[in-house]
Amino acid sequence: MITINKLSYSYPRQEPTLRGLSLHVEPGSIYGFLGPNGAGKSTTIRNLLGLLRPDSGTIKLFGQELRSNRRSCLARVGTLIEAPSLYPNLSAIDNLKIACDYRQVSQRRIPEVLDLVGLAEQARKSTHKYSMGMKQRLGLALALLHDPELLILDEPTNGLDPAGISDIRRLLLDLREVGKTIMLSSHLLPELEKTVTHLGILHQGNMLFEGPLSALKEAWATNFIVEVQTPQASLAAKALQLSEPDDTDVLKITLPGREAIPDLIRQLTKAGIDIYAVRPITGDLESHFLQLTK
């Protein structure tokens, strides 16, 4: 559905933001696109939508080269990038009617998308009275209006309360069930773990991991991580020849398995390190994302 090959991009008078990035989004997947602030996620998405021109590399949508087929490719894509562009003095219905005109979509589609995103009862209210979460919902309605095959969403749950986030998660899963492909960028890692089928983890313009979520979970299973609570975390790190810890009271250590814990304790005790607690950490997306990007 999306193929990016060796994409490079630099903003004027700055270090390269993307450094030969390759990325693949399979049809029918929900692809979680992750990375710390400044990793290059938004730059990648803007190149993907033709808003920026890459320095080198190729981008294909639906198997077609984007540069020479931009209009036909993007007609099959729905997007929500950061915050939606709305006419604040118009209602949700009127905003959608305008979008119907320029997308050449029947207005009969409007009640359906408003119901999908949970705005049917607020449809006639001026959007300047909308909360941030309601505006995000309307942005999703605009993205879905022309029934696209591919959705590219940047922080679609921004400003939503927990119930709203849960609603959007169910909506995305339902859209996948009816054949949509979704590329999703978000900082809500526990929520992404419940939603995505595939992941791409970007750091400093390079892809650290790409593949099915199940493959990453298998990699987690081979790494047994323990958290050692000690007032001498820096000394403990030196004794174990590890990098300086971020926390002065806690040291996270990757072991080959649970059976290595007693030997770890003996090493620290022999080095004169006071140990308050040793706790195994249950692997999740957030902890392993932080481990990868460090």
C-alpha cells in the first residue's frame, strides 16, 4: 500500500532529517509510526503526501510512483495531519458540505461519517464552539468523507478524553475490518499497542524496527529486564559496565533470563552496592520503545 525506499530529506541549512529511510505498509494493516519528537515522523508524512519534495529516494502509493501520479494516488487517501483545517463560523455539516463540493462526493455521505465519529448530535453547532477533541473528530469525518482506501492519521486522538480515545480505537479497528489500511502516528503508546498490527520505530531519521507487532513481542520475550532500586545506581552501573542511568535511584538491566538474577545480586553485593529491591519488568510497547530509542 505504501513503499518508501531510501528516502532522504534535509531542511535548508539543517542536518538531514531523513537518512535513507525505507518503509513498507501492507494492505489491510494498522501501521503504528512511532518516534521521539524530532525523529522525522511529520517530515516523512509530508513527503508521503507530496507536501515536501525529497532530496533522494522513491515513494510509491498503491504500487504507483507518487511524483508522477500525485493526483490519482492522493484521491484514494484520507488524511488528518496535526489539527484539521476548519471554517470556524460554520457548523460541522456546512464544513462537510464544502468538502463534498471540492471532493465531488455526494452529500448523502455526511450523516454516515458524522455518526461514525460520534458528532451526529453536535452537527449543527459552529465549530468555533467545539473542544479540541470534537475538532479532531470532525477532522476524522473529513478524512473519511470520500471513503478512502488508505488513511494517514497524525495524532488523531489529540485532545480526546479516555472515552473518546476508546471510541476512536474501536472506529479504527472497525475500519480495518471493512478493508481500510491505516497509517497512524501517536505518542499514546499503550493505546497503540491495543490497536496496531505493524510498527515502524523511527529515531534520528533512521528506522530502528519495522515489522508486525507480534515480531516485536517475540523479541521482548528474549530479553528479561529487571529494575534494581539502589541509592548507588551510578556505582552499580560502573560495576556492571553499563551506561550511566537516567535515574539516580533505579537501574534497568537486561538479563538472559530469570535464573541470572541471583548472580546479578551477588555481583552488586560484592561491589558494595546497597540493594533495596529487584523487580522484573513486564514487557510492553512503552518500555521497549524507550529502550530502543535510547
